[in-house]
Amino acid sequence: MTDLGPETPIILFDGVCNLCSGAVRFVIERDPEAEFRFASLQSERGRALLRRHGLPEDGMDTMVLVEAGRAYTNSSAALRVTRRLRRPWSWLRALLVVPRPLRDAVYGVVARHRYRWFGRREACLVPGPELRDRFLDAGEAAPASAHVRG
């Protein structure tokens, strides 16, 4: 893993959630500058980032975007991610004008039902060699038992 600058955006995701792993693949395919780095919430690197930003290490039912020294959760994290994606996806950032309680309510419904609707894996997503340098926790096997509420 190369050195990360303070401006490197890092997405923390539920590594055993099929929806979340699919969202990571979606971002990778639409991140033309390969700006984003990734770590599962269950990994030691992910948990260390959660601690650093005062977020609980267990029970997170949201993706987290760490960007420019701040941590964003729920719909704010998801919409801030879209800002760096190719068009038309980058246009979704306009939804940040929707009041956060409303955005987060919708996000929360999906987050609470993600395992039931999309399923879950027995272990965290393991990237292939071509993507390994984009994952902070590549090679770290985080068991599904270090699970995120959902």
C-alpha cells in the first residue's frame, strides 16, 4: 500500500454485505482517477479509522467516507462519494440539498434491510491482485463474526 495523503478519500464498508461490496465495485468502475481507497468496517484498519474519528467500532450500519480529515456517514457519505465519480453519477451530489434527516431516513431503511434484501457473505470481500493496492486491508481476513449490525 502506498502512502496515503490526508486528501485521499477512504470508503469504509460492511465487508460481508452483498449490497456494500457491490457498491464498492460500482465506485471502482466509475472512479476514473482511482482516487478512492477502501477498507471493511470489520478490519483492523477500518476499526482504527472509526476510532480515530470517534465512531463506534461495532454496530455501524452505514458506509463511512473519510475525506480531508473528516468522517461522513449515511446519505452524506454516499452522496459525497458521487462527487468524484464520472457523469452522470456525479450529478447525484445535487441531492445534498435535500434535508439530511429525510435523506438519512431513506438510507436507514435500506441499511436496516440490506442483509435480507441483498444477502451477506461468510467473509469480507477480497480484492484481486489488480485492485489490491486500493484496499487498505488487503490480505487481512476479517471474519463475518466481526459483523456489523444490519
